[in-house]
Amino acid sequence: MTDYGSNRLDLPDPVVTARGRGVTGMEYQIIGTTMQAVILELDPGETVYSESGAMSWMSGNIQMATNTRGGGLGGMFKRAISGESLFLNEFTSVGGKGIVAFASDFPGKIVPVPLLEGQTMIVQKQAFLCAEKTVGLDIHFRKRMGAGFFGGEGFIMQKLTGPGVAFVCLDGEIVEYTLDAGQVLKVDTGHVAMYEPTVEFDIEMVKGFKNILLGGEGLFLTTLRGPGRVWLQTMPTTNLAKAIAPYIVTTSS
């Protein structure tokens, strides 16, 4: 057997961009810059859950169980029509401390969302990554027809309800704005990543024939009306897909 001696490979530790603790005692750290992961440290008996297929690695004493998390047939139906997985995975530490990690699958940011009892947050569809077992995950339907048809993400978003810490994956860099009552922010569709439920979400058509024909910005803009906080993302997945589509080589029969 070869003795490598001083040639042992020691890679530098990844950058830790955030640390924190949840309401159940779970500790977390978010590592990386553009392709991030969140590593959760669980005490014995602590449980977190995630979308199906989100787990990246875990210690040997973590037990996984797949279920609907109490949603029953109604919850499964809502998840089915939203395009989400019908089931969620729970991860519980057994016999000592354990770790479980979840990684993003797109360049962007993993954002911790700390929620108080009853506090809610609306996030873009498929943003949810994982959460403490105390956090509720549900489907959020937009109230206005126009927002559903032309809002870039359809009728359906995700709603997180506290208490506890949830983690969401947002695209590109993230910019936060706090809107006063009645203050309006107009956003290109797809750039809305997350907002507080006090914010009114709607869609309006771009004004002016020349703007529509020559502006190159599409027919519709999202309007966000305060009060409340909103988080915008610089690189929606759909925009990246459109940008690289011309460079993808396809074969024909």
C-alpha cells in the first residue's frame, strides 16, 4: 500500500455564510457562495422534513421516513395539482447528535426564514427546501385571475407558517425591499422570490403600443403593493433556461 505521507490531500473548509438555531434546538450552517448547502445538526429525537429527493448527505444515525405530514388525501390532492411531490421526507436523529444536509440545485441562495407562532411567508413555487417539524407547508393560491395567468409562476405559490425555521432556495442574488402602505413596486415577472402576506400581488399590462412592440420587456409586469417586505431574485430559472437554450445542441432523426 502506498504511503502518501506529506502528500495527504487537505481541502480548505467551505465558506460559512450563515449560522443559527431553530425553535426545536436544531442548529444550522449554510455553506458555499453560489451553489450552497445547509447542514443541520439535530439532537436525539429532533426531526426536520424536506421535499422528496432534496437530501444530499446525512450521518448514519439519521432515520428517514416518507409520509404526507398529516395532509391526508386533501393535502396530497393539492400537492398533485401544484406539480409538487405527493410525499415529504422526515429525518430524525436517533441515539445521539446527527447531521443531515440539503443542497441547492441552481446557482443562487439558500435563505433561512425564521417564523414566529402563526407568522406566514409566501414563496415562489418549488422554493421550499427543508424545515423544522414545527413549520407548516401549504399551497398558496393567488386570488386574482390575471396574476395567475400572466404572473410568470401560475396560480400557485407556497406558504410557510411558523413557528420554526424553514429554508428556501432562491435564484441568483437576492434584494430586499420594505414597502410602505400603498407603495408600489413593479417587477418583471419571475423575479418575485418571496413576500409577506400583507403585500398585494397583481399583474398589469405594459402601457403604450411602442413599449409593447419594441420594449422587449414582455406584455405584463408584476405589481407589488405595500405594506410589507418583498424579496426579489436576479436570475429566475426560466430566464437562465431561455439564455442557454440557443447553445444546447440537439440531434434530429
